[in-house]
Amino acid sequence: MQATLTTAAFLRSSVAPANTGSAPSPTADGPVLAVDSSTLLQGQKAVAISHNGSLYRLQATKLGKLILTK
């Protein structure tokens, strides 16, 4: 079963600064928002992400890497 979470619900409940030891570098658009991968995956191996009308899959590998595919 795949969990779904609206963007608004995600932002209200899940966004917190990542503890990376240093702040993310700002971009031309402003500061970078860091989200822990466990927050996105919510205990699952993969999660679907809808972006600009396309569906992407974010998957955690056995070695702890992340793969984003369209």
C-alpha cells in the first residue's frame, strides 16, 4: 500500500531543519529546505512524488542510497 500525503499536510506536519551539522547553502531562489528522507518515505522503501503533472518514484536502496526515477 502506498501512502499519500498532500503538500500542505506534509509542510504542516513534517518539515523540520535537517541536522546536517551545517545549514544548507542558499540558492538564487532563497534558502534550501532540507527534509529528512525518513520523513518522505515514512517507513516505506519507495514513495511516489507528483511534480508538474509527472509522477516520480523516490526509492531507498539496500545500501542507503536514494534513486529518483520518472
